[in-house]
Amino acid sequence: MTAIEQLKHEVGQLPESLAQEVLDFLLSVRQRHATGWSSGLFERTAGAWKGEALERGPQNEPEQRLELE
């Protein structure tokens, strides 16, 4: 069974509301694949931190583990 055949089979067993969610997701994946990342995506997410500067605190010594054989 191909992936498309399996998708058709699985979606055919879903209630209409859930099938619509699956369709919306697939359409968004297709659009993202065709156009690349949306404009400003990284500025709106990870690169957009506006709070106080993040600082890594002191780290403890690593735990001692048994040697692998």
C-alpha cells in the first residue's frame, strides 16, 4: 500500500471534524514546503527574546558513572 493509499484509508475512517484538522495540517505542510519558512518566523520565535539577558548558572560536577563493557 502506498503512503497516499494509506492516508486515504486512514482519513476515510475519521469523523468529519478530525478529517478537517488533518486536511488543514496537510495543506499547511504543502504550503510551507512550496514556499519555505514564512517571512519573519525566526524573529517571531526563538530569535525574538525581549526579556532580561539569559545567563547560565553554575553547573554541578558531572555524576560518576560505571564504565561500559
